[in-house]
Amino acid sequence: MIVFVDTNVVLDVLAKREPFYKDGFDLWSLAEQRRIDGVISAISFNNSYYLLEKAGPGAGARRAITQALTMDPGV
């Protein structure tokens, strides 16, 4: 099953935003386990970085986006 992951879900996971963090994390985990094919628009990473950076230095924008981009895509 192919699941499109919206920018808001990316933000929920990377910024650990409640109350949606757990659901987003579960979805992300399913993709890592290759139980679903998760796809994310490239612009979602740009938007997420921008919004995390605006949240302040404590948000860890660079670290969060780097971790997300270096995940094994399973290709």
C-alpha cells in the first residue's frame, strides 16, 4: 500500500507535536518496517525545515531534517 505522508505529519513526528505525534510516529514506523510504502513530497522537507527553524533554535531543525533524509529508503 502506498501512503502519502503530508507535511503536517512530518512536522508532527520531527517536532514531537502532540496530540498527533504517536499516530505520525506509528505511520513512520510502518514505512521503516516496509509494511507500507510511505512517500513524501520533496517540498515537505523544505517546508518542515523552514517551520522548525522559525520555532527557534531549540527545535533542532537541521538535525531533524538530516535524520529524516538519511533514513534507509529501502530501494
